[in-house]
Amino acid sequence: MLGVALAIMTTGLQAQRGNGMHSRQGFRADSGVYAHRMLNLTADQDEKITALRIVHQKEMMNLRNDKAIKQAELQKYRSADKPDMTQINKTIDELGKLTVEMQKKSVAHELAVRNLLTDEQKAVFTLRHHNREFGEGRGMRHSQGKEYSYGNRRGDCRNL
């Protein structure tokens, strides 16, 4: 009996999070009804944006995985008994290249989605995207207590 009540309460709480106009997900083409309501996407636009998003997510997942490996390597090199600054700097450079590549892919994806929109949709999309970049409605969700974070991390495929 207690288990059933707990399951119902949990489901109710999950349903409340992320519903409607106040979703913490922000403005994403993959947030379903929310994006449709804000942009009034056609079925064709939705299908094309979904296809773009899937490709983008795969690319970003690979880059994030590569970046995580490089972060682990950097930590290993930094914590060595005799740290090798040449190896540390090389790994930092590789991390930087991955970050730049992620940012370029994110901007390319954003522009590809934007190119599928009408002028009216572009205005809403651009305004909403600009507001999210400066933290409106996002809080410090990605900071994880390490630093101040205004909006979404660059390279995060949740942008669109």
C-alpha cells in the first residue's frame, strides 16, 4: 500500500517537472509540445529538425566522450609523482581543440535548425535562444558548484 502511494506521488512530481511553459528544459526543438507551441512547427519542419538533432547528438556524444577521456588523462598526468609539463600542455591543447570543435558543431546545428524556420519562427527562436544564452530561466543548473554558470554549457546538444 505504501509502495503504491509512493509510486503515485513520484509519478505526479515527475509529471509536474518540465510541463508547460515553465519547463526547466528551456527552449529546445526536442521538447515536443513546448517547441511546437512556441514555434508552431509544421510536421515537415519537426521531422527535419528531429533528423538534424539525432545526427548532432551522436556527434556531440562522441566529442564529449573523447573530452572525458582527455580529462581523465590530464588528471593522471597532473597527479603523477613527477608531472610532465610537456604532456600536460599537450593534453590541455587537445582538450581545447575538442571544446572548439564542439562549439562549432553546436553553432552549425543551431543555424541549420534556424534555416528550416519561417521569418516569424526565426524571430521567436532567436529571441528565446538569446535569452537562454544569458541565463534567463536556466539558473545555475550546470555549474555543479564549481563556478558560476550563466545558461547552457557550450557544446551541449540540449540547445536545440
